[in-house]
Amino acid sequence: MYRKLDNKGQSSAEVILILGGLLAIVLFVASYITNITNTTNNSFKELITQERDFIINKI
């Protein structure tokens, strides 16, 4: 005779574990993208400041 086992608890735990892992990956990627964006923004800000000062000194 075949006995059906209750795996609902295990399935829920696996889903929670997978979602937790995906959330950690998304947060890591978001942190990396934010770091790149801030670095690029600071570089552009410095470049614009240098060019502004150059043009003001040229005038």
C-alpha cells in the first residue's frame, strides 16, 4: 500500500530559502549598481567643476 507523505512544510521551507537567497542576490547587485552610479556621478561632478573653472579662468 502506498502512503502519501506530507511534504508541505518542507516545500514551504524550500520556497522561503530560495526567496531569501534571491533577495540577498538582489540586494548585493543593487549595492554594486549604487556604488557604480555614485562613482560615475562624482567623476562627472569633478569633470564639470574642472571645466567650469577652466572656462572662467579663460574669460
